[in-house]
Amino acid sequence: MEVYVALCFAYVLVQCDGDVRVNLTAVVGRSVTFPDSVKEKGYISFGPKPIAAVFNGEFEIDEDIYTNRLHWNKSTGLFTLSDLQKSDSGVYSIDSKKGNVFFKLYDLKVFEEVCVPVVSCVNVSSDSVTLQCSVNHTEQTTLSWFRGGQSVVSSSSAVLPLTVQQRNYTHQYKCVSQNPAEEKTATVKITEICERNETRSTRSIHSCGGEVER
């Protein structure tokens, strides 16, 4: 305990000089690899509690919940945490005691997977159409419309409409759903999605399960 407090105090002193902890983002169900290696002797901890150790080239897990989830690559010395859950979010530390000696903190944030946005043609008039982009909303998800690679409008809401004038029909449009960990894109052509669609609300959409018709 005294060693840990001393290490934290040392890190705070370094941080006051302008150093910052490493921010990592990842997605539920996937994996994250910590970017600094321990090849001879060291520890990885979650909060104040050591969860695994490397000693003389051997890897030992101290906490059962990390069995088959926390891995150490003997060649690279890198730690990888797999099958991530939101409860894995928090501050980790790596304390390398031999060879490349260092102590670093990592602030890991695990987010839900972002779904591919749903795109529909919801209104057609003689000189314009309205496209609607929607997504199953999760934490810190934003929606953005792009026209020809240029951002047009963004929102943190679950639904984002876009009215397109007839002179701009030939452009390619993209709706992007994203959070700090990843992004998904649905690309549409107005002449395809709104074709023969004056009375129906939707022709073709994309979702987490792929393409559907309704």
C-alpha cells in the first residue's frame, strides 16, 4: 500500500509538470491493447488493485474475473483486455520494474457499439426531398449528414432530418453515427432512395442487422 501511494504521488508530481494520463476508448465485446510493454518484470492494476504480474518472462493473473480476458504477449510485452464490458471503464496502471522502467496511467472508457444509421426518404415535393437519418441512441452518440464529403449538419439527437433541393440531387450523401470509440456510415443516393416514393415514407434503410425494406 505504501508503495502504491508513493507511486501515485510521484505520478501527480509529473502530471503537474504537464504530463497527462493516456486516454483509451473501446467498444463493448471487443478488446483493447495497452500501448506500453512489460517484457521482464512488472504489474498491471485496475484502480489500486494489481490484477496481473509479469515475472521472469511468465504471466500470472491475480484476479479471477480477468482469467481468459487479460492476455500478455511475450514477444511484444503488451497487455490486451478482451470481451470488454462497460464495467471495465476506469483507470489502469502499468508499473514496469525491470528493463524499460516506467509507471503510467491509462483512463479507459468502454462504449456501447454504434449502430449503422437508418436512412429514409420521408417527404418528396416538386423541388426538394427530405431525408431522415436515425439510430438506436447510445451514450454520447451523434449523427452527422455529409454532402460530397463536406459536413452539412450534426446533432446529438436520435433523429436528424436533411432537406435537399433539387439542384443538389446528384451529390452523394452520407449519414454518420459515431461515439468517441467508433463510427458507422450509411451512404445514399437520392435518385435511388426516393425513386417512385412520393406517397411512401421509406424505401430502403440500413440498420444494425443490415439492409431491410419496410
